[in-house]
Amino acid sequence: MRVSDQQLFGSTTGNLQRTKERIVHAQEQIASQQRIAKPSDDPSIFGQVILDKSALADNEQWIRNIQFGTARVAVADQTLGQTQNLISRVRELAVQARSDTTSAQGRVTIAQEVRQLHRQLIQLANTEVAGHPVFAGTKTDAPPFVLGAGDSVSYQGNSESQSIAVGPNQTTQIVLPGDQVFTGPTTNIFDDLSNVLVALETNNGAGIEVGIGNLDRAIGQISLAQGQIGAIANRLDTAYGTSLVVSAAIQQALSDQTDTDLATALTELQLQETAYQATSQTFTRLFDSSLLKFLR
Amino acid sequence: MWHGCSDVSAERLDRRMGINSLVDIAKSALFTAQQAIAVTGHNIANVNTPGYSRQHVTMAENIPENGSPGQIGTGVHAESIRRSFDSFIEDQLLASRERAGEFTASSDALARLEPLFGDADNQGIGAGLNEFFGALQDVATNPSDLSARTVFLSKATALAGRFNQSAATLTAAQQSIDNQVGQTITDVNRLTSQIAGLNTKIADAESSGQQANDLRDERGVALADLAERIEISSIEDATGQLTVFAGRGHVLVDKERTYLLVGVPDLSNNGLLDVRYDAGAGPTTSLGPVIQSGRLKGLLDVRDQTIPSLRGSLDTLASELVTQVNLQHRLGFGLDGSTNQDFFAPTGTTASTIAVSLTNVRQIAASSTAVGVPGNNANALALAGLRSTDFVPFGNVTFQEYYSTIAGSFGSATQGVQRDLQAQEILHDQLTSQRGSISGVSMDEELANLLQYQRSFEAASRMIVVADEMFQSILSMKR
């Protein structure tokens, strides 16, 4: 074949151009650490990346939801523990007051402490997280338990519960409404306390006796709520673990799909640089061996 | 001839005339060598001229004279100066230019659209959807928290903004491509008029039996430039003039006459230019649908197909988002008890018009019941659930799945064109190399030719000296 100068120049420059393009591409991948930055880099993987990022966002959101829920549930759990202690203390006092050796005056003194504990219980039942009461159902704009005339306490929250998303099509209740914990379902604990108070102040031994029985039922009711809260905490914990694992797996997949594999990219860069040098050198050699050189 | 000098027969007079004819022969050799050197020089000079075809001199013997014992030669002449040229490869090169023009135009245009999908860097609409639904979940977990609501509203505004920005980018790209269409039409008309002018010059030059090599090269370059812009076919007539066709037999150049392409704003296509053919008389006809290749085809494809289809998909996405979010939002109640409120402006159902209409964060309808239960998040959960719901207009997939399909198919189209372009560039290089093999100038070859013709020239000069010496010898006999 005849070889013209144009051919030599043309094919060499064309090859150098393409090699340089590949060098730039490899270098971009190394610099950005991203193998896939735009849809045309790998269309099917790019589509998958969007879905993976969406799934990752979901999981991270669930983790966020669960962290928020767990904080509330932990406060509720802690409050229930304190409530249990408080009722046990009232029961202790009631048992002490039941004794025939306790005078009417002694019962009135005990009643004073019980009244304080009663007020303390209202505070506990009105516990808030970030300004929002924990035991108000969904009516979270005001303290749910309000002290009325005498020692009466009314529940002004509602019976609704709040759920949060914790997984794919999975929600978990994070709120125990106050009427399930303090004013029901077995007994109204505030009434139980105020009944004990009345019995103490009226020196009514039989009444105290009845009151102790009621307090036992109250303790059972709180235990039940503690069990429920514990179950919620467990569910949140499980979902949290799942989301963490899934999240890590997606991140790994995303990284596998889109991150530059340094070894591959560096090898490619080296390869293309070598090709570029070889082409440049042979190019110079070719033109060095022109007839023109020998005609001088 | 030298033997004639010693001949004493009746032919002596003729033999003497033979010295003159020796001078003539030498002269013809000198001229021819000179011409050959000039052509070689021309080749060397044009080694880098695009479209130049190497020329070579065809030499032929002069008509011999009758004589005894036989015909005697009378020297040499340059019969023709021809260019080395293979019309088959030239045709292939033209076709390759057409496709390269098409793929370059569409690949450039598509590459400029790729930043729309900045999702690898969390910049696209997909990332916007993630943030929107994430912030909505925050409202669901903490429905009475005003700051979560504020964040959600700003994420929703940002998402609408991403849609608006994408639509604006598409419109700007379409406008920019339209300007390129206009420019290409101007280029086409300039090139056809150049070809028509060269047609006349070539016919003039060749009518006297000349080969208009350089003019033909020049016309070849113009033709290739034209092919890069629009698919053409051409026929050469007996006088060497080209008739150039585009589209379906629409004559662009007929000998010295040109027919123009015109860009007419098409009101049914947002005022974008319709490429029309002006036959000189009667109404113009639209060429758009019949252009098969070339830059115009690449531009029109992206402008009239890729961009509208992308915009259509984004509009579907925006429209469904507005409809579904509003539908669910109207069912819920805000912190202030407001209900039946739209979240997005119900009139803005395209990517360019989508906008959040709710301004008061207390009116975000997270609750499923009326006023007074700020902790109720049932409606917020239902809204957040839209994220994983399949919708019919998307072909029963979710928002993100639909969006990923849009990005994926756009990516495939872009990648396809880029690969076509790469393949075309390699093919073009190969064809150019083949053309170079036939028509390109080889410096070595020309230098060798130069030496060869220079030697011929020297020998011819020597012949004149010899003839002169012969004259001197004869003249000196008289002394």
C-alpha cells in the first residue's frame, strides 16, 4: 500500500487523541473516585444507583425515626419505673398505716406524704420530651393530667396512639396513651391514691385495707404498661438493627457500583500512558527516517 | 543520430536538419521535465492541504517523423496532469461525514443535558424526592414540631425548584440547538452557493479540454463540508458540473443554480425553526421529516424528540406528585384545624410550573383528625406512604422507579450516540487513511520524483550542449 504523509499524521494524531481521551477519563475516575458520575457512564447501573440511593435514604430515615421513637420510649420506660417505685412507696406507707398501732394522728401525717406522692405522680404522668407530653395520646399540646377539685385528677389527653415508620410498610406504635397507663384499663391509679388519702385522713382502717388491694392492682397495671413499652423498645431495637445492616449493605453495593476501583483505574492509566509514549516515539522515528534527511 | 553525421548519401541535408530536431527533442524533454518538477512542487506544497489530491504528469512520446530507415522520434510531451482519486472512497467518505456530523451534533447536545441527572452527587430530582419524603417522615415522627414542618416545607420548595430548574435547562438547551439549526441552514446555503460557483469554473476550465484538478479538490472539500451538515447525493454531468440533492430528491445545486434552505419558525412547535426547502417558486416544503443524516438530523432529533420526551416524562412525574400529594393532603388536618387544603398549587402540574402553594407550616395536614390533637400523624404517614406506592401513569411503579427509568433510558440514548460516534470516527479515520493511500502526498515519493525529473532536466540540457558541439564541429570543417 502507498503510504502518504497525511496518513501517517492522520492516523497518529487520531490514535494519540483517543489515547489521551482514555487517559483523561481514567484520571477523572481517579480524581473523583467515581466510576459512574453521569447516566451515560453506565445507564443500567445509573438507574440502579438512583433506586439504591432511594432505598438508602429510606433506611437512613427509618434509623432516624427509630432514634426519635427510642428516645421517647426510653423516657416513658423510665417514667414507668419511677411510677412503680412511687406506688410501691405509697403501698409501704399504707401498709404501715394499716397497723392498729398507728394512731389517727400518725395516719394524718402519713397522708401528708401520700398527698405529696400523689402530686408527684401527676408530674410523672405529665412527663414531656422536647415539650411534648409522653402520655397524652396524640393530644400533645397540653399536659394530659390535670388536678381538679380536692385530689381528683382528670385525663385530658386522648386514646390515640402515634406510630412511626420503621421499615418497609412497617410502622410501630411509640406512644402509650395515659388512659391505658394511669387511668385505666384495670384501675384509675390517681383515684386509688386519693382513696387511700381519704381513708388515711378519715382514720378508716378498712378503707386503707381496700386501698392496699387497689394499689396492688395499680402496680400490676404499671407492670403491664412496662411490658408493653419494653415490647415497643424491642421492636424498635430489632428494626434499628435491620435498617443498619440493610443500610450498610446498600452503601457497599453503591460503592461497588459507582466507586472507582483504584487498582483498575491506575492500571488503565499506566497502560494508556505507555501507549501514548510509544505512539509519540514511533511517530518521531517515522518522520526521522524521511528521504529528505538523506538529500541534504 | 550521430551516425547520420558521417553519412554522405542523398539524405545528408536531412541529417543536418537532424541536429535541429535534436535541439527540439532536448527542448521538449526540458519543458516536460520542468512541468513534471512543477507538478511535484505543487504536490509538495499541498502536502497538508485538506482535500488535496496528489497530481501526476502523464508523459507521452511526440508523433515521430517518417524517415529512412524508419520513423524517428521527436521527443516527449506532457499529455495530461491528472489527480489520483477514487470516487468510491470519496463517496464512502461523504457518507461517513454525514453520519459523523449527525452523531457529533446529537452527542454534544445530549452531553449538555446529562447534568440534569446529578443524582450520583445527590443533585438530581431523585435526590430531591428522597429529601422531600425524608423531611415528611420527620414531620410524621414529630408532628407537632414546627421546625420539622418548616424543614419539610423548604425541602418541598427545593424539590419543586429542581423540577423547575430541569425544565428551564431543557428549554434553554432546545433554544440553543435551535440556534445551531439556524446556523447550519446558513452554512448549507453558503456551501451550496460555493459549489455552484465552482461548477461554473470547472465547466469553463474543462470545456477547453483541461483537467480542473485543483478546482475539483476545492469542490470536493465544499461537498464534504455540506455532507457533514445534511445528507446529500450528487450526480456529475458531462461538463463536470454537479447536481446536488438533499432529502428526497430536493435539488440544492443544479449547475450554477442554487436552491435555498430556509428556517421558518413553526408556531405548532413552540416557534422552533422548521427546516424548509425553497424551490424558487410556490410554497416552501418542510424538509425536517426527510433529512436522514448529517448535523441537521442530529440537531433535529435531540431538539424535537429527546428533549420533548424527557420533558414529557418529567411532566408526568411532576403531575402525579402534585395530584397524589394534594389528594392525600386535602384529607388531613393542620395544627390549626385547617383541612381540604392543597399542598402544591393545583394548576402547576408540569415540571416548569410545579410550586408549593402552602405557606403556613401549621397547615401541613399531618393529622387525620380535627384540631387539638397535634400528636396525630396518621395523614403524614399516609403522605409518606406515597413514596412506596405504584402509580398507573408511571406504568405501575413508584416515583423513584419511574425517575430511574427516565435517567436510565436517557443514559442509554446518550451512551448509544457516543458509541456510534466513536465507531464512526474510527471508520472515518480508516477511510481517510485509504483516501490518503490513493490521493495523499508522500514526501518520499515526491522527493524521488523530484530527483528523477531533475536528472531528466540535466540530461536534456546536456543534449542541447551536445547539439551545439555538433554544430561547432560542422562549422569548423570549413576552416
